[in-house]
Amino acid sequence: MLTYVDGRFVPDGEATISVRSRGLNYGLGCFAGVRGYLADDGQQVFVFRLDDHVRRLELSAKMLFLRSEPFAQARQAVLEVLRKNEVHYDVYLRPMVISNSTELSPVLREQDSSFIVYCLPLKRYIDKESIDVCVSSWRRTSDNAIPSRAKPTGGYLNSALARREAFDNGFDEAILLTEAGLVSEGSAEHVFIVRDGQLISPPSTEHNLDGITRRTLLALAREDLGIPVLERPIGRTELYTSDELFLCGTGAEVTPVRSVDRRKVGDGGVGPVTTRLKSHYQDVVHGRVPERLRWLTPVWG
């Protein structure tokens, strides 16, 4: 596989950084997670909402005093990684901007920025039809401590601790609360609940990422499926009493949740609202919905 590093395409084994890099030592950087989907013809690959991901990475870097490549150049780099690797399968892409200085102190400076893109095959991020989750004892890092909107590399220590706690206690995933005790997000996914047919999601002001998949599902629910939508804070116990619950993200797509803290969600099955959204989302990303083709960037041709 070839990886893009600051204007060059190099074999993965040569896409290295120094052990002294600030990106490694202090987690100084930000990234995007992007999906490409194999079309029904078995050849074309559609990159989902590429422009939105590149733009968010650009804004993330700005927040962190780092510098992404110009929009058009960064966008092209993502597509060229897929072309040079002859990708004709479902794929995950990781564009990132890191501080690549080898100086000792943890300082963010635009001139130290390094822009990297790599890819890997990915069918399922969570390889289960529905999952069991817990509410983590770890709290989501405040946006005023480490900006969640920047999708920072270092901030994922918070996610890793929560996910390890979940695994150690027999769960598939964790949901983190804010310091105020309200639902924030999963370790790397947004949270939706359904009550009385209404789709409810905590806003991005609850110290979670301004998620592109989350925004996608809100639009699909409102505009395509006619599902009532409400964005508001969610309390922990609402997770226990919801009719349906699912997590979503670029990796997780739409992942139904069957229990929270060993309390069954609804009847323990995948509910009708979740089923409709999950099916429609798959149709959209695979290019089967003409009205949503503007969200797809073809890699080939």
C-alpha cells in the first residue's frame, strides 16, 4: 500500500515519523475518518461526503494552530491514494495533520505541520448486528479542555480508556457522559435514541464531535423518511427507557444497541426506526438514491 506524506506517495513501511516527533510524544494533531464504498457494479468506489470531511479537517487544524494542505490539494490527495492503491473495495481513509517537529516541548506551530493520508480495507467496524454497551465511569473530556470539534489525536486517550473499561466488563462499547452527567457520545460514535417514534440526539454542544454521519442521519430522517427529529440533551436514565438506541459514525455506520448497563433496550431487537435508517443509509452510500448522489465522489472515471 502507498501512503501520502507531504506531497509524496511512499510505501507504508517508509511512511514513518521520528520517535521524537511531537505528534507521537504529545498527540499533537487532528484527523478525519472517511469511507469509500464499492458500488453495485463491483468496480466504482464512492467516497462519502469527501468535501465535508476535508473541510472539517481544515477547520480542525486551524483550531490547533496547524496547517492542512489547501482544500483542493488535500481532496485530490485522498482520491489519489485510492487510485494509486487500485482500490475496488470498501475502504477506510485516514487524512491527518500532525505536528512533526522533533523539538522537546509540547508547542503547536503552523510550520511544523505534516499532512498524511493512508487507507485500508474495511467492511465492518463493529462486526455484530447489535451490541451491548455500558455507561463509562470516565467522563468525556470537556470541549474547553481538549476541543472535541477538532477530532484531536491526543483526545482519543479518553476514548481508549472508556472502551477498555467496557471490554473488561463484558460490553462491546462505552457511552460517555459530560461532567454535568448528560449523554455525550460513544468512544468513537454518536448516540441516538428513539422514543414514541421520535429520533432524539444530543447536540454537538454536549462536548462531542460535530459529526458528519450524525448530520447525515438527521437529514435523511427529516427529509427522506419523514421521521420526527429532536436535538436536545439526553439524560443517562433516558438510555434505559428508550424504545430504540443506536450508535453511528463513519466507521460504525448505524449500529443498533440491544442493552445499556445490562438493561434491555425496548424488546432487545432492532427497532423499526433504526431498521429504516440503517437500510436507507446503506442505499445512500452505495449510490442507490439519486437525490443523494451529490454526497458521493466517484474515484474512477
